[in-house]
Amino acid sequence: MRFARSLAFALAALIATPALASPVGTWELEGKDTRFQLEMCGDGTQLCGLLTWLSDVDYNEQYKPYLNRPMADHMNQSGPNRWKGDIKLFGYNLSGTLTQNSENHMTLHGCALLVVCKTYQMYRYTE
């Protein structure tokens, strides 16, 4: 009986979580110097992405080899508006999570070796 109540509560919470607009599109890191193109892939619930643009600031020179290369590859949906999986960010292999907080705001959290972690805010880019 207790399990059934817990399961019913979990299902109700899942149903009550609003589905946001699709994460598909161009997203820019909070520093406005890096952009990623995200799209649904695999079975349609997985998330893939490419590093598509770097500003011309000097420190971005070192990241040019990663331009137009995968950043997220088949990240699995782990809940509503949330994907987990491997991320390649600026030459680092990370275990990461992308969480879509609103239609135009996403949080990217990644850890290397589960020790060194970094969180980035991403915003939908529109020209």
C-alpha cells in the first residue's frame, strides 16, 4: 500500500511538471562568446549538440579546433526537461546534465572525473 501511494505521488509529480518548449535551437553561454546548436536525436528523446560559433576574443583561439564538432552526443532524457550523458566541452570530456529551466534558459552542469565541476547558464540565441 505504501509503495502504491509513493508510486502514485511520483506519477502525479511527473505529470504536473510542465513540458517546456523544445530545447532545439541555438543556445549561447552566459558570457555571449560561445554558441551551441542543439537538436533531438536517436529515438527522438535524446539530445545532441554542436559547438557552432565562437566570438573573436583572444582566449577563444584555443577552442577553434572544437568548432563544428559534437558537444553533446545522444544525451539521455532523465526527466522532464533534463538530459544526462557525456559532454565534450573545450577539449574536456565531462559527465554532464543539461536542464531546461524555461523556454529560453538552460543550465549545463559538467564534471570531469567527478571532482572538477562547472556550471554554465545558457540562453536561447535569436538574431
